[in-house]
Amino acid sequence: MVIEEIEVKEDKTVKELIDELKLSSPVLLEVNGEVFYPDENYGKILKRGDIVVLIPIIDGG
Amino acid sequence: MDRYSRQILLERIGEAGQEKLAKSSVLLVGCGALGTVIANNLIRAGIGYMKVVDRDYVELDNLQRQMLFDEEDVEKGMPKAVAAVDKLHKINSSVKIEAEVKDVNQKNIEELIKDVDIVLDATDNFEIRLLINDACFKHNIPWIYGAAISSYGMTMNIIPKMTACFRCIISSLPAPGSVDTCDTVGVLNAITSLIASLESNEAIKILLGDRDLNRELLVIDLRDNSFDKIPVKKRGDCPLCRDGKFEYLDKKGPSKAIKLCGREMIQITPQREMEIPLEHLKGKLERVGDASYLGFLLKFRVDKYELIIFPDGRAFVKGVSDTETARSLYAKYIGT
């Protein structure tokens, strides 16, 4: 469980990226300094070479 | 005031701030790794009143990180809220502290948060946090989210109508069993202590009316000692912030059976309020298995299963991974 950075290899939507990653936790995304909720921006296009930061939201305590 | 002299020296607190703290009231939901540290900090800091609510009891593998408990609590099978409050009374007898051994749910949360100035989250699942979020939004009470797993933790102040709410961050519940937990990937005591300390510090600031609050999601990873402040904004389609829908608060009845934290343990919650005479139940159960009454709870072993039964009718069923078997054991030995 860590903040991860991934580089987008080809243009795709946020939804496509999330489906591809099969994440176990809910996440916030940061792209080019902008933080957003993935499901509110499923149609957003991520460009090849974009660095996407995945910030897992956790529930342990 | 001598007891608090070192913090009164801080300009932001002073004697006036200390008096303000002494008049403040806090609800602490959950008394595990985060909750014991939060309670310890706030009781020592001299808040006026704290209610500690927890549904669980102390086990040996809690002692690595749950700072108010010891081996005697494990041997006695003490409920966490009771064991914590016993210790906290010894630490600061001038603070009024109450223990509630119960599952926080839709039926009781509004009563629990009534008259408190702030709610501190020290729970271990998303569903209860979404419930706290609804209740606090409805009653305009600030709360502080905190969570930790592995070496990773996060906290955020959630102030109704001012900040994003928890429903903004988590739009829907992840599928059961899909999320890593402390029981599946572990947790360092340093990260739970750190997140809990940040939560208690922010709580003191909120109680004092300090404007210099954390308004972002603070994310810490002790693997590389990274501290990140993530700006989070209100979700445009948030059912709570935008539409005022209390979907978790308005759910009908508590969950009947839920799996706990990746453990081979299911909690069964009765759908109606009840009080079980545990000593009487012990008399019945010892005819078919090994039953011991520990004052606050009843432990019952039969075949490969163990049932931990509380006076309010809740039971943890250990040694099962499916809710149907747990329900069946509950019905068989406790009733419906």
C-alpha cells in the first residue's frame, strides 16, 4: 500500500486505466499536478507520457 | 493547571485555551491502534469529557500497537473500551470518561454524537466512516478521518459544509474482501501512532478555534518518510454535500452479519435491541461446550468454533469464513 507513479504508455481514458490496473483500494489520481476523483472523470483523456500518481485511500485503523 | 503547564506555555493554548479544552467534549469511535493513542493524548491534554465506543475485546496480537492495553487485559478478555477507560482514569482522574461497548450503527450514532464538539475516527472500515460522515454532516459536527495500514497512513479534517466530505473521497463502498487490511498486510505501530497523534493535535486545534487547520488529505509513508498534502475538493455529484442525502444514516437496520478485518471472524448483530443474561446463558452452553463468563462477555467454544457473546446480543463467531455458517451457529446456540 503505497503512493505509486505510473507512466501512461498510450492515450487512454481514466476509466480504461482504472479497469486495466484492477486496483484493490479506492484511489485519488494526480495528473500534471491536478488531483481528481477517477469516477468523476472517467472520460478524461490521459496522454501518452503523462505521469499518473495513484493515491490509495485506506480503511485500516 | 500545573499538570498542563508545559502546553499552557504555548501561545496558541495559554490558560484561556486550557480552560476551553476543559469544557470540550469528544466522541472517540474505535479504540484500537489509533484510538488508544488518540485517547491517551487527549486525556493527558485535559479535555473535559470523552466517550469511548468500541465493539471489540483485547487480544494478544493487539499489544504490538494498541498502547493502552497489557497482557492482563488479554487474559481477562477485557472489552477495549472498558480496558482503555480504566487506564485513562488512572492517567487523568479530572477528565470525565465513559466507555460504551457497542457496535456503532444507524440506530445509535445520532445519540452518540449528541452534544459532543468533535468526533475522532479510529475505526477500521469504510462503512462506519461513511455513517459517521452522514451523522456529523447532519448535525454539523466536525470529525477527523484517520487510517493506517502497513507503513502508510492518512488523515483529514472533515468540517461539514467547509471541506470535502468522506463521501466525496469514497463515492461507493469497495466490494467486500477487495481491500487490504491490517490483518492481511500488517501495520507498523509507528504509523498508527503518528496518524493518531496528528488526529489528536488537529482535534485540539479545532476545539480551540484555531484557524490554522489541516485542510488537505495528509498522506504519510514511513517506508521512505514521505509526507504529502493532497488537496481534495468537494465532489460535484456528492449525494451528501450537494444533495443532502444521508444514504448511510438512512439505511434500514444494522448489518446482520459482517466479516471483520480479514480475520476468520464474523460479527453477528441482532436486528432488535436486547439484553442477554450472560451468566444464565453460560449455564445452558456449558452443557454442550466450554463456556466461560468473564464479567463483560461470554466465551463459548464448541467443535472448532468460538463464540464471543456480548450483553447486547452481538457475537463474534471465530473459525468461520462465511456468514451463513456464522448465522447458523448464532441461531443454534444463542437464538434468533
